[in-house]
Amino acid sequence: MQTSPCPDATAARDQFLTRFICSMRNGCPGEIEGYGIGGSLGRSGSPDKFSDIDLFLLVRAASLDMFFKNMPSFANDFGHLLLFRGPTFVLNYGYSFTAIYEGPILCQYNVNTRKTLRPGPNIKFTRILRDRTGFYRRFVRSQQKVLADPHSVFSSCCSLFWLRCLNVCKALARNQIWMAIRYIGDIRQQMVIVKRLRTGFPPKDFSLSEKNLECDVGSRGCAFLIKTLPAPSSESIHTVLEYCIHWFRRTATEYAIENGLDYPSRADRVISKLCLDQSCD
């Protein structure tokens, strides 16, 4: 039996954006000060057919509660909703609503007021489509010259790595295997960040440290991650944690020396001793 081909994902996404832009141009709700497209669609590069739609809305603070109540109805104007979720507050993105439309099309509506609007890569690469007062464009323009500070990223990365190592030890002591595996995921992200810093391929948004990693550093460059994937057992997690500690200590220390940065060696000694001693029990 012959089946009909799936609709072209890019065409469906483009049709959705056309509906959104036309509808907002003809009847933008008065509580919305401005809006734009972010993510890969907002940048000058070419998004692929799997790219989600990230829409950023600037709403008047006095109207925020009412806008939240009307958000499902607002989102339903642009297509047939399959699922809707939100708001969830996401750091640097604002109040995020997830909408899945027929297609399927995944759209994130990120809502901010002037007070909740924060600098970040998502703002930096937002393509503003409408701005009633000029405030939104000025804010975005002010961010386009701001570069991520690799020294601050490195410091934060080291702190989170050793914190999560401690979290893994505590979770294992409580026999919370799946919680420990979740913490290992955070540890892996910090390893990726250090890898990117050392190889000169930092992502535009360090919160998405793995994004495009295969393309940037190649399969050989990603090989160090293979040993960071534990099986659901205490022994496997201990083995992975030991590998992560030794890898991170060596790589992060080398990066710190190369760039004249401080490495938290005392935290390393105290936490790693606890973790490695526990792995010998």
C-alpha cells in the first residue's frame, strides 16, 4: 500500500510564520509592545528543516496577568493546537509557553516585560518585527556588541562541575541512582564547555553547550564523551564519575594555565577526595 508523503516541514513552518506575521500586522493586541523572531530563524544563518520557532513578545507589565490568561486563545489564532504548556520561567528567556501545532510545528512563545527582559544570546539574535515605542529595538541593538566573556564562563563552569560531583556522591549514598545519572548529565555539559573553550568553538549560547558539537569538533573531538554515559548502576556511575574528575581536572587546569586564570584547586582536592574515596568503598 502506497502512503502519501509527509508534508514538507520547512514549508509548513514558513506558512505558520506567514500566518503569524500577517495576523499580528493586521491586529496586534494592544498589550504587546513589540515582537520578533529569535533562535536560528532570527539569525542570518540558514536554519534547517528541524528548526523550532522561537517568538519573543514584549508585553506591558500592567497587562501581563491578563495576557497570560488569554495566551491559549492567542496561540490558537495561528494554527490548530495539539498541545500547549506554560508559563514556565526560563532564565534569559522569560515566561515561556510551548505550543505544538499540526505539522507538527513546535513554537516557543517567550514573553517578557521591560522589567523581566534580560541580556543574552536569545535577545542578541532576535529579529524584531514590530516595536511600538522603539525600546525593544534599542535593547536588542545594545546587546549585539556584547560578547560572551570566556573567563566568566570558565569560572561558572568549574563551580557547577564540582557542585554536581558532590551531588552525585550524595545521591549515590542515598541509593538515588537516577538522580545521580541526572547530575552526571550536568557534569557532562561542563566538560563540553571546557572542551569548546580549549578548541576555540564556543557556542553562541553556552547553556546549549552540546549544540553543533559534532560539526564543530568532529567525531574524534566528541570521543571523550563516550565514557561519560553510565549504566543505571552504582558501580557504573562511580566509574564514570572518576573518569570525569580526572578528565576535567587535567583539561580545565591546562586551560587556566594557558589563559592566566584561577582554577579552584582547593575545591578540586576536597571534593575529588570525597568522590574517589567513596568509589573505593
